Amino acid sequence: MSDVELPDARVRALGGPGAREVVQPVEAPPAPERKLPRSWWVHDDKFDRDLQPAEIARVMKEQTGELWVDLDVGNRHHIAFLENVCGFHPLSVEDVLNPESRVKLEEYPGYLFMIIRGVRFFEQTEDPYDLETFNICFFLGPNYVVTAHGGQSPAIAGTSERIERNPELLKRGAERLMHAIMDSAVDAYFPLLDQIDEFIDSLEERVFHRFDEAALHDIFGVKRVILSLRRHLSPQREVFNILTNRPSALLAPESQVYFRDVYDHMLRINDSIDTYRELLSSTLDSYLSQVNNRLGMTTKALSVVATISIPFVVVSGMWGMNFSHIPLSEHPYAFWWMLAIQLGLGVVFLWVLRKMRVL
């Protein structure tokens, strides 16, 4: 038997005259790294994309047209582009490479550096409340925006598609382009908030309408999500507040008005998170109250049973003592008399408990 390599990257095993063909797929090799970063450039009526590094350096230096360069921080060629072609400050490049960098806005000579954080549910785990965070970094210059992020960013992808269809968006200026990306990134929080709202509605139904003891685990899971969102988004509100109100040579006053709209969205998001946190705390308090009520009902029922059983224990104990002469011990109907007395005392105890409104 011999192995023959087929042109379509499959392996065919051939045997004797009666042998059958066995075709096994071979995994495709991983796609090579893209050495050139994605870029879009518009100048007058000319629109171009995927410029060479020398052209990008010339456009940034001469400040001709409007330029957007998008980088993947997982690509070593793109990182070298940040350092060698753009010439950004090493501290800002270090912040780009660190996925744990905090949300910030810093001013360097010739450009503004910003980091905003995106949050989404991590679908690759079994935990429905597992959050995945990622940073989007911005370098804003006089006529350019350089974005850097890890993996796929929906805000970047959506804005690039809009530019492909309508390059006029890039002609509006670098700060307006940065606003479009940030606005799309912030708007992505609203579907996440809607999902959290559905979680809380489901928890309230499980706690109030049908008491589900397993809801406690989910209550703490959603609470962890809300606290994580609050921790990630609170610094971001301050960044947009600075973009809205602080004067800058790279941000025209008419452009800052657009960032004010994003700032309003951040206020709405933070207000929603505070509301969800209060609702969840109320749901947790209601859950614990129902647990205490159920425990009280169980204790009450056991107390009633113990109270009713007292006559049986006392009477049976007294007439079960080992003495020679016990009243009614020789009576032919003594057992039935004792049973009637015990039942009668039990009924009296029940009547007393109802009068005391214990039952």
C-alpha cells in the first residue's frame, strides 16, 4: 500500500483491487500575520487604503489629508510600526502592550493618548455571567487617528465598513472619526445592559413567584457582573468628561460637542448600573427574608407538633411506670380511657394555641 499526496491537500489510501478509498481532511495552516496595518487615507478627492509605512510616515509628518491606521497589538509587526514609524512615546506604547492598563487620557507632545475599555459576555465558558474585557487605544494627532486593540473589536469593524461605503466620514476630521469609534464602542454597552435587565427580571420571578433555592447562586453571579461593570466604566466616565470640557489644540470646540453626547451615554449607563445594583440588593434581601420566613414556618410547625405530643408523652409515661397499684390498671377499658384523655388534652392545647393566635 502506498500513500499519494493529492493536489487538493487530501490523503488517499489505495489498496488492492477491492480496496476502498479513504479520504482524510488535513487542517489548513494558520493564516500568516498581516505585516502591514490596515489604513485609510483621504485627501481632497483621493481615497486610498493600506498605505506603505513610508507613505504613512510622510502623511503624519506633512499633515496632508486625514489618516486612520488600525493596529493589532497581537501582531509583532504592528508593534514595531508604533515604535519605528509613528515614533510615539515609549510609555504610551507600553500602555498599549499591557492588557491591564487602566482607562486613561494623557497628553504627549503632538498627540493625545486615550484608552477606553470594552466589555462583553465571554461565550466560550459555561458561566453565563463571565465577562471579557478588552482595551481600545487611541493616538489622536493633528490629521490622524491610530487605533490599537487586541483581537476583533466590533466598533472598529463597524466604523471601517462605514468608511469603505462612505469616505466622507474620514473627511470630517480625525477627532470626528475618533468620536465615531468611541460612540460605537459605548453604544455596545446597551445590549449588555438589556441582558442584565433580563437576568434580574428572571431572578425576581424565581424569588417572588416561585421560590427557587438555586437562585442564590445566580443572584451573586449577576451581582459580580454589575460590580465588574461599575469598576470598568466609572473611570471611563471621567475620560469623556475631560474630552468634553478640557480645552485642547487637537480638539476643536465644535468637535467636543459630539463627545458630550458620548458622555451623556456614559452617564445613562452608570445610572442604569446603580439602579440594577439596588434592584439586585432588594432581590437578595427578599430571598433572605423568604428563607427566614420558611424557617420560621417550619419551626412553628415543629413547635405545634411538639406541643400536641406533650399529653401523649406525659400520660403514657405516668401510666407506664413500674408500680404494683396504678389507677385504672385493672379496668377493662383503661386503654381507651387513656387514649380519650390524651386526645382530649391535645384538642384543648390546639384550642389554646388558636386563642393565642399562634396558629
